[in-house]
Amino acid sequence: MTARARLTAPADFGLAVQQARLEAGLSQAELAERLQLSQSAVSEIESGKTTIYLRRLFDLMHELGIELSASWEQRADESTGPR
């Protein structure tokens, strides 16, 4: 099954990242190591912490009528929490 989310703000992006990470069975630390980031950077992304670049990107998309969505494969085990 594929999960989908409409992304209209940095917080939406962060939630999609978090849900996809959980579906992949990864901790923040594991994902951070794979990406060569700190665990706190992954945490900030997932919490929707806004950067100037990300906020401007969403402002640009809104102004031009661009919709952004994310999709990821869900595991058969639905025990990772609410959707």
C-alpha cells in the first residue's frame, strides 16, 4: 500500500519524512548516519522547523499554483502508529 500526503508547508514535509522513516523501520540516528547528517538535523526536519529556503520554496509554489505531494510504500505491519 502507498501512503500519500499533500505538502503545503514545511511542517507537512517534516511529517511526511517522519512517517516514511518510520515505515522504513529507521531511527532518526540511522537515517542521519545514512545521509551524513546529525540526528538533531533529522529531528529539526521532522518537526517542521522552517528555514528561509524551505519557507520561500513553499511561498513560491503557492504563488505559482504548484502542488507538491509525497508518497511512500507502507509496510504490511500497520503498527507504526496513526496515519
